Amino acid sequence: MKYMSIIETIRQRRSVRSYTGEALRSEHVALIVDYIAGLEAPFGANVRIQPVHAAIEDSNPIKLGTYGWIGGAKDYLALIYEEAPLAEEGAAYLFEQLVLYCTGLGLGTCWLGGSFSRKDFGQQVKLKPDEKLKIVSPVGYASDKKRFVETYIVGAEKNHRTRKPFGANFFYGDFSTPLTEAAAGIYALPLEMVRLAPSANNKQSWRVTLDGDSLHFYQTFSYGFSAIDIGIALCHFGETCRETGITGHFETLDAPREKDATYTISWIKD
Ligand SMILES: Cc1cc2nc3c(=O)[nH]c(=O)nc-3n(C[C@H](O)[C@H](O)[C@H](O)COP(=O)(O)O)c2cc1C
């Protein structure tokens, strides 16, 4: 198996909504199960990821409520966590690690916050009363066929895939001065990886300020998936730092407050 760097993998990942209909081959199932077993969620989050098979036999599909949005997927991954401060961010961080691992294996995935039945999946994963299930993803072999939703609803897939420019989300000091890649220094590449992160409805509502050699992460407005979106962004940032040898850690600080934004966490250089 060819090793793909996290940076290549982030650049390559895209949401896949059409699959060939082939169930995951046993070698892929084994690799995914092993990878999940080795993951540890950051920020003390209590997380489990549960594989869900959409059909025991083709003639006997189970109800999952993804019909119309996702075509031909036989396998899903469900993200389950217990509510606590930063648990959603930690769960999203972990799930994105898995999504990127699957991308590296050549498999398609798609973060789904809507477009599926929580009740149906909840039954499949035997959701406990203290557990939350907000996200699932299909996992399988991408098909070239475009879904109706991709062409007409998610539409202009182009729009869904475009990202805001670097200086629109990243700032120097406070939100009044856009950060340039040159001024970002060693953080230019990890922040570029944040820029490419997937987010619900492609909202890209994360904001980051550079403060000396620390960074503060914010969300510009809250909605149902903003904590998840920022967790994905933190994964791209943290894993790129790890791969490129930038040492540091995440910590909740009494960081500068910014107008119209909620502070999440900071990155402190070690
Ligand atoms: C938290 C979250 C929830 C999402 N929910 C859905 C969904 O319900 N249906 C869907 O088709 N895409 C969903 N997406 C995929 C986004 O639309 C997609 O990531 C974004 O448009 C960027 O495109 P890309 O993933 O191809 O880079 C979701 C993404 C995230 C991060």
C-alpha cells in the first residue's frame, strides 16, 4: 500500500455521494477496524465509531434514511460520543482522522449531518441514553455517476467545494488584519490545510488569529454543526503540525475575545 502524507490526503479528499454498490472488501474492513482501535480522541472526549452495514443481502436492505442523497453505499461509519465540554470537537477530530485514513486507502466518504435518519442509525448502533449521534459517513468505492442531488441541489458542486481565500479566515492579532501566508510563517501550511477542511454546507465559519507563536481558534456563529466543523479544522491543523514536525499543544486559554465569534481553543508552541 502506498503511503500518502496527511497533506496529500487532505488535498485529495472530497465528499463522495455516489458509490458502486460493492460492499467493503474484507481487507478494507479489517484495516478500518484496526485503525479505529488505535485512535484516541483528543480533549478527553468519550467517542466510539460504529461500522453499519446497509444490507445483509442486497434483497434485504435495512432502513437508514439516506435514500436520495447517497447512492450505492453498502457501508457506513457512525460517530457516537458522550456530551461534555469539547466532546463534539474531539469526536469530530477523531472522525476526520478516520475519514482521511479511508481517503488514503482510496475509499470515498462524505460527512453527513442531515440526509440520514438518526432514529434508524440509532437503532443499528444501539445508541445509549447518554450518547449522541449527529454524524455518519458512507464509506466505499466511488462511482463516476453523479447523483441528482450533486448536480442540482448540492448543485454547482463547484460552489460547494470552493474555499474562502486565506486572509478571509485567518488574521494577524485580531479580526481587523487579514493574515498573509508569508506572515503566517511555519503555520502557513497547517492553516492552508484548515482552509481545505470540509464543513457543513461548506460554511467555513472557523476563524484563527495569530498571536506571537500561538494561535486562537474561533467560530464566527453558532449553528448545529459549528463545534463539529471546528473539530475537523483542528484535526487538519494538529495532524499537519505533527507531520511537519511543528511541536505544540491545544489548550483552552483566557484568549482575547472577538466580536461576533465564539472562542474554542488555542494552539501553544512548545
Ligand atoms: C458536519 C458536516 C455535515 C455535513 N452534512 C452533509 C449532509 O447532510 N449532506 C451532504 O450531502 N453533505 C454534507 N456535508 C458535506 C459538505 O457539504 C461538504 O463537506 C462541503 O460542501 C465541502 O465539500 P467537500 O467535502 O467535497 O470538500 C457535511 C459536512 C460536514 C463537515
